[in-house]
Amino acid sequence: MNRQQKRKRVKEWELSVIVAFMVTVILFLPTNLPLGQTAGKIEAPTINKDIPPSLKHVGKKAELHHITLSGSTIKKELEIATPKEELQSDEKLIFLTFDDGPNNATEALLDVLSKYDATATFFMLEPLIKKNDELVTKMMEEGHSLALHGVTHDLNLFYASKQTVLDEMNRAQKAIRDITGKDSNLIRTPYGSMPHMTPEYIMAIEKEGYLMWDWNVDSMDWYYRGEDYVDETLQQIRQLEESDITPIVLLHDLVTTVEYLPQLLDTLIDKGYTFKGLTEEMQPVQFH
Ligand SMILES: [Zn+2]
């Protein structure tokens, strides 16, 4: 065998090894997935099982990453799912939110909340934040969530463009930062996001890092201006309970709201509710 024949033999052998390898890979491909994981291992965590229906897309994402990426990625995806699970926990949480302050009703409102060991969320307007900085400081010290409601509360001015929406929220954010040293990214747009917050507007505020919250219980306290808002609120909460949905209650810094707030809180405490402030880790409730 000369050198040329030898080289040919070697090449033929190499080729057969490659072909054999490829055949093996093709034969075993359906049962042997990449990264040495077996099909059994992938099915084991059943990530989708414990995730609420609204988060099914997150679950799917996690499953996909489980197949293609490392375990740390799965953990990250599941952490995103946690706050929503918190919303549906057995603890019976309720999130009271107060809009349009701080004003002459807020001090008494804070006193009631403190007496009931309840924390809440305040969606505040920039001019009132500046005017009532001591109340803002008190809110922070007492563990409430500080949040933004813009500047003008004027339908035409606020929603004039995506830039006016951003400008108003940025100004409210700065006012809180100047007092507390902390940035808040929780926002509620005046009169709620429907129908004024177009997909383009929403994209703009999300890009800026803002988390937009609407509500699923409207106390109508601004309409009743008296005791009747308590029954209205309790009735809406009862309806949500049937679907196991955590109530996010819209209220306002109004003297009449504060006056009957103990009545509302007493009833909710009897029903086993705990009052918490919204956090930036939670999945916002939105009308869209
Ligand atoms: Zn408002």
C-alpha cells in the first residue's frame, strides 16, 4: 500500500466514523435532548401547574428556557411569577389606593390607617406633594407606598401627547424624590387608563420604567360623598371573592371617605383581610 492509498483508507475510515456518528445522533434525537437532559427531567418540574392562568405565558417561557438554557434562568422566570401568586395567596390581601392627594383629608386618613395597622398606596399630584411635603414624609415613615398621579389632572392637558403624559409623571416623580430621596415608578393616570392611554402611550411609559395601575373595585366615594361608598365597595369585593381575585380599591383623599373608612376597615378585618401597599414587584392590574 503506497502513501496515497494509505491516505485514502484513512479518509474513508474518517468518513465512516462521521456517518456512523450522524446516524446515531439522528436515531437518538427524539429522546435525547441537548445539554444531556433527558425528557423525564424536563417534564419533572411541571412549571405551568402552579402558575395562575394570567401568567401562563410566563410559565411557557420558563419551560422553554428549561430545555434550552441553564437552571438559573428558570429560577429567574419563576421569580417574576411570584408577585402575582402573592396576589392570590391565602392571606386575603387587599390593596387600598387613595388618589388626588395629599390634601386636608390626608392627615386624618393616615391616622385611621395607622390605628388599623393598615398600609395603603397614595397616587399623588405634584403641586399637592410640594405643598404638603410633611404628609409625604409621614406616609413614607409609616410604610405606605408613594405613587404618582401627574400634575394637572386635566383630561386634555394630561393626555395631549405621550410626551405630556411622561412630563407630568416625571415631574411628580421628582417632587417625591426631592422630599424622600427615593424614586417611585408606580403610576395611575387621571380617570384611569381607558380609553386615553393608547398602545403608543403605554409603550412610552413602560419604556421609561413606569408601572401603570388601574383598579378592579371602584368605591365611588367621589360620587356618594358619604356612607354609601362603604356598601358599594363591600359589594364589589364580594363579587371578586367569588373569582378569587385580589381587590385593588380606588378611593380618594376626601373628608367623607375618611369619616366612614373605619366602618369599611372593620368589616374587611372581620372578613380576614390584611391591608398592604402596592410594590414595584407586582404585576399591575390594568383595564387594557
Ligand atoms: Zn384622580
